[in-house]
Amino acid sequence: MHMGKAALAALLLVALAGCQSKRSAPPTASHHASSARAAKPVAQRSSPPPKPKAKPAPPTFAPAVTTPLTQAVAGLAGTTSLYLGDPATGQTWTYHNGPQRSASTIKLFVLGAAFAQAKAGRFALNATYVLQASDKVGGTGTIQGLPAGTTLTRQALLTKMIQVSDNTATNIIITQLGGFGVVNAFARSIGATHTVLARKMLDTAALARGVDNRTTVADTGLLLTKLANHRLVSASADSAMLTMLAGQTNRSKLAAGAGSGITVYNKTGEYDQYGVENDAAIFRRGQRQRVIVMMSQGGTLSAQIPAFNAVGRLVAGQLQ
């Protein structure tokens, strides 16, 4: 069948309109879903977390300061370690730092634990104790010579423990505090990680089993640095402890080299059977301070004491 030109043109227009409507029609819901399934999420690159800044190394002392100290102890037999610190600047230096027999220098940690417990309300310093005959042990101290039944305050016991290194007083305080764990927990709380109270004073049976109290010059130096800065327990507690240390009666070691014009706060320790001689001190001249700790074991007294004196003179010279 033949169509006229007009009819053919009309037919073409209709066809073109249909094609156009198909191309411009909006996508259906099914089309949207299909597109969503096909689309792949773009991976987001997360930036790496910032690296923590390395802590700067603590400042130390120049070799001109430390070399004479090592020379002063170089000839000693056994093991000798040293700690030097400036509480104001944070400068520290150690020589052969490592655990050694503490002897009576462990009493510094007993002292700190007692005042920390007093601050916490768990240990009344003015509480009294009645001395028992079974409390008495030998070695240093004067309380062993008192009659059983004597009444003493805990404050008096602590003073005797520090100033005359009283072993009987120390053992009573350890028991009154609640045992070794309280003292060791205090040591850990201040960062003294290598200090251990493992026996009471003059416990020779424990020593025979190889059990002994130990510390390091760095641990002891840390305690004294906090004390010198009045940051060990509290300002008032630290002042009370410094007063006790200022009354120390054994000044034969580091303090003997300090000379005039320097206030010394120290605690010594010794155990002749093991060749142990220790001293831990704060030297103060005006506002300037030094912390010096020296521990020597396996040596001979005749060589150790002059070495302690020489180290004391050198450290005192830094405060001139």
C-alpha cells in the first residue's frame, strides 16, 4: 500500500518523538538500585598516626666533673657504684649502677614508707609502743639497751633508726607498718624499681639462705633527689625527714670530705662480713645542692673509707 507524502511525514514525526522520550525519561527505581550495586566505594587513605616524640635524654654531667669521681674509686676491690645528681637541674650520672647489698641504707625507704603511711592516715607517728624483750637485736643502736616495758613513740623510733641506725627500732617500725610489702610498695610508687626489703635487721638466718635487702645507687639517689626537692611525701613530711638526716651521727664517709659551710643529710650502711660500706647524702650550700650515693661491697675498710672521703671532697668542691 502506498502512502501519501503528508502521511509519511506524520509517521516519521511520531517515531522520532518516541525515541526522544525513551532517551530523556528519568531512570526507574530498579535502575537506581542496579547502579548502587555496581558502584564501588572509593577507599579513603587514612594518614598514619603521628609518631610519639622521643623523650629527650636526661641531662648529665660533663666528664670534667665525673672523671675524678671514677678515678677516686678505681682502685677499690669488689664492686663500687656511684650516683651524682643535681636536684635543681635534673642532671644525673651513674657509675656501675646495679643491685647491691643495701645494709642500713635501706632504712631510708623504711623512713619514706612510714611518712607516706602517716600522710595517708594509716600510721600515727605519735602512737606509742611498749618495748618487748623479744624485739631486741644486736648491731647498731641504743634501744637494745633499754629495759623491756619502755614506752617509745613511733617518731622516736624513726629518729633512732636514722640517727644511730638502730636495728631494733627498724624492726619494730617494719612490723608496725605491716611488713615488707608496705615498704616495697612505697619504693615502687616513687620509681625505685630495684629496691627490695626482704629481711629484718640482723636476720642472720635469712642471710644464710641468701636472702638480703638490696638497692641501687640510682634508686637511692632518686629518693634523696625527691626529698631534697620536697617532693617525696609532702613539704612538712620531707622537712621532718631532712631534720632527722641532719642529725646523723655517722659522718665518717662522704660527710667527712664535705668540709665547712656545707650541710649534710645522710644515711650510712655497713656490713663488715660482706665488705659492705655505703653512704647516701644530700650536700647543701645555700640554695645549691648535690645528691651523692656511693655503695661498695667486697672491699676492704682501710681502702673504702679514704675513697668515700675523696668522693665527698670532690662533690663538695662542686658547690664552692
